[in-house]
Amino acid sequence: MMMNKKGQAALEFLMTYGWAILVVLIAIGALAYFGVLSPSNLLPSKCTLQPGMVCADQKITPGQVTVVLKNGYGADITIHNVTLTSCGNYASYGILKNGVQASFVVNCNGSQPLQGSRYNGVLNVSYTNEDTELQRNNIGDLVGKVE
């Protein structure tokens, strides 16, 4: 007799928690289906470059990407171009003084405007250091929401 009661208690325990787990899974599935748990809504925007140059801010639209770059090399640099994957490039032949920031606009309406709600690409800044006269590239990542 006692053996049957233990089995019944164990089965009731498993059924109770089984229903609770099933309700939680259905709730998570509904949230995912309606886009509340979409990774694109949860991931932050970021703009990173190699040390020496800082990407202070960015704005991404289907037609263009604007990045704000700050010079932290300790010397003036000349920016030749700023390039993004799936976009065009920005040609500038201006000097960016040490510690100063400036905006650069990369047009994307040429062959293919940016599609989707998020952009994930490679940012490439070609520059020349005024002290050494060497041309270099600073490569980083740009991830953000297309506004």
C-alpha cells in the first residue's frame, strides 16, 4: 500500500512542475514570436576602432552613415577616406588636429542602400600621420540600428 502512495506523490510532483514549465515555455515562445525578445532590439550600437582613433558617435540611415571620429594619436593626421562595407566612401583631404573630432558622411545611396533594421559592417579609415608621413589604415567595427 505504501509503495503506491509514494509513486502517486512523485507523479503529482512531476505533473505540477511539468505544467508550470510548459506555461513558461509558451510565454517565452509568444514573446519571441511577437519580436519582444528579438536580438536586434537587445544588442547595443557600437563603433570601435584600433587605439589612437576614437569613433565618438554614429548615425545610420538607409542612404548614408555619419561617423564622428576623434584624433588621439598625439599628432595631426590627414584623413584620406572613410570606407564602410556595403557602402561608398568619403573622400576628405583635410587635416584632423590632435584631440579634435570631426564628422564624416559616407553615402550609401549609390549601388545599394542599406537594408534591414540593423547594420553590421567594417569601418576603414585611411590616414597619414603628419609627423612620420606614413599612410596607414585604422580598421574597426560599426554596428547599429538603421534609423
